[in-house]
Amino acid sequence: MIALVAAATIAVPLSGCSSSSPASDSGASTKPAKHHAPQVSGVITAENGDSWTVKGDNGTTYTVALGTGTMFGSKKTPATRQQFPVGDHVRISGPISGSTVTATDIRNSSAKTTTPASQ
């Protein structure tokens, strides 16, 4: 009787896990989802103290709120806010509410250049 109770306890959590069964997989990854902060990529168009304006690659203009916890650069290549002048293309991570981003992380983005090509 004790063995049956233990087996039932183990079977219940596993039966609710749809990713443990290949038959239920509809082509989606079975790896656990990583939870990253939302990101905005775009060009810095203005800087005013702890508030920046960024024209997003999607065409939206964002107000970026900087705080004491905002990290500039990466752990491997730290930077300061002075290393992000107007015209730089950046990737900003942090919570987004409407068109306001509370920046937790700001990095240079090599995806686009801000210098126009010579003609």
C-alpha cells in the first residue's frame, strides 16, 4: 500500500507536464523558456539628465528613464553613460510601459551604424 501511494504522488506532477512527452510536442522547443527583460533597439536622439529619447528601429519614439541601477556596457566590457552620445545605436533592456523604458541595461548595438554611407 505504501509503494502505491508513493508511485501515485510521483505520477501526478509528471502527468501535468506537457513538455515531457514528445507526443504532445507541436514543434515548439522543449527547453525551458528564458525570461529576459524586454528590449528596445534604436538611435539616441536626445539626452537630458536621467532621461533619454530613443527613436526605435520600429519607428516608435521612446523615453528612456535612467537610474542608479542602470548598467552601461556589459560585464565583460563595462562603459559609462558618457560613452553613449546622441547618434549612437543602442539596445536597451528594461520594463516597458507604453513608450517609456526604465533602463536596466544599455549596450552599444553593432546591428546598425549611425554614420550615413558615402555616395
